[in-house]
Amino acid sequence: GQQLNQSPQSMFIQEGEDVSMNCTSSSIFNTWLWYKQDPGEGPVLLIALYKAGELTSNGRLTAQFGITRKDSFLNISASIPSDVGIYFCAGQRTGANSKLTFGKGITLSVRP
Amino acid sequence: GAGVSQSPSNKVTEKGKDVELRCDPISGHTALYWYRQSLGQGLEFLIYFQGNSAPDKSGLPSDRFSAERTGGSVSTLTIQRTQQEDSAVYLCASSERGGGQPQHFGDGTRLSIL
């Protein structure tokens, strides 16, 4: 099935650095979401975006819904060790079936 | 608890056996979703329940997979005659209603088929 494109598969940064992750699609979504998953746990919602062009922050996290509705990015500022995990983007279309379409995720490692 | 609850957390079974996975959604959430996460992959949609409407089963990979939601709350995902490629983490999510409301996930059931 269709998946969103996230790359690279892994990212390694130094504690205190900022990091940006991008997510792209060949088709339009009405809602973009970013989730973080820790080992052995389910994904936890970080930020939800509902309007093209929308820029939303949640603490050190900032995410934007692309103007074309085909992409989104997530920025983490001043990274800390607990930011380690897998970051998934997900797209959603409004309609009878509001299933999420996920990217394959980016594994973030933070060196202290 | 206040979150989505799934059981069992881990299940190991032999090829050919049937398995049942359970999901308790957040109280009051009318929409319930099942997803499958294979190793190193994103989540793959399986099935969606919304209130009393007929479920959307478009993501189920074969007729060995089925799901029920009784009383608009608890859901059970059943896999019959399991195969090794069914090994994955099965995640359940719920939302207040469908149509774009944020989905909140349980911690999943890790299924291993020997």
C-alpha cells in the first residue's frame, strides 16, 4: 500500500543540536500528524496539523503542513537524550475512513 | 487506565493456530482502528470501526483476518491458521470520532509465529 516517504532511515546528532525531518507524499492529505515511538510502546502523538501552511509548536517541537498538502516537516530544537526514538509522519484524508497512512519512520539517536 | 489497553502484550504460537488479540479503547471514543507494524516498517492499516456503522475492512490482508467490536467498545482481532508472515506488532488506536480526530495508540501485541 501507499506509504509516505521519510529519509534518511537513521539520524545521529549531538545533544543540544537542532534536527529537522521531512515527510513527502505523491498525493494530498488533509491532516498531517507526527508520532514518536519508543521501544515496546505504541506511537505517541506529538503534533497534529489541519491546515495547509499551518505551523504548530509543542515545546521544543515545531511542525509545518506544506502548502501543497503533499509534505510536512518536524523540527526538534536543543535535543536532549530522551528525544531518542522513532519518529513517524502520518497523513490522513477526511472521509468515511479516516485511516492513517504512515511513513517508515526515522530512528533518531542523540549522543550526550 | 485512561489510555488504549491491548492484551496480551506478547503472544507466541505455532504456525496454523488461531489467535485472538484484544483492544480496550479509551472510554467514550467511538472510532477504533487496527494497524500492523512489521519489523522496521511503518504502520499498515487493517480495519476501522466507527459507532454502529459497518466496519471498513479494506486493509485486511486475507480472509484469515477478521475483527469484531462488541457493544461499541472492546474489539477483538482474530487471525486464523496463522502463517509466519503474520509475525508483527498489532496496534490498536481509538479517537473521539472518525473524520480527522487524533488517534491514540495502545502499546500493541507482539505476535510471533513459530
